[in-house]
Amino acid sequence: MGVAYACGTCGYDLRGLNALGECPECGRAVWSSMPSPGSEEPIGVSPSGVRMIGLTSILLSWTAIGGIVLGGVAVLMGGRLLKRARAAGGPDPRGVRAGVWFGFIGAVLGVAWLLATFGVLGWMF
Ligand SMILES: [Zn+2]
């Protein structure tokens, strides 16, 4: 490796550690803090964070916009985490696939609420 990178959660110096291992300080998967191939940009969200955002998108789907925006974020972030895990040769990180599905459901429900709202308005006026 030789690339300087720090744990995205606690800032621990992860140089020389196995990408499939965990941060000795906080237990976060090492690969999730690594720069993605061809990019120095960190993802900035942990696998459990993706699941949390996805769940929140379902809870807020009745606001339409909340479900669509948060659902989209969960799907995008989760997709990037999965891509990076596969690039590092690791298994799919626990919870990320669920988070992507939650986000997808939240976004679909948000769109459904949006359509229902406009449908009701169109029927009333
Ligand atoms: Zn850490």
C-alpha cells in the first residue's frame, strides 16, 4: 500500500493494515476508509450509516421529498461502498445491501406519495 490514509471514524493511521481487516481502534472495516481506486475522494459514510439513511428514507417517505432525497443518497452511497468493497476483494459489507434496498423502497414510496398528492389535487380542482 504505502498510501497514507486514516480511519474515517476515529482517524487511526491505517497504513500497512490488511484492507479486509478492521481498525484496531474502533473496529471499522479498513477498506471503507480507503480511497477508492482512481480517486482520492473518501465515501464519508459507514455501512451502518447507509442502512440508517435508507431506513430514514422509508420513515420520511410520506413527505415525498424526504424519501426521494434520502433514498437516493442511500442507493448512491451504498452502491459506492459495495463497489469499493468488491474492488478491495472483500465480501459485501454487512448491512449495505439492506441499506440500498431500504433507500430504493423509500424513494419509490416517496414518488408514490408525490403522485398520490398530485392525483388528489387534480381530482379536487
Ligand atoms: Zn477507527
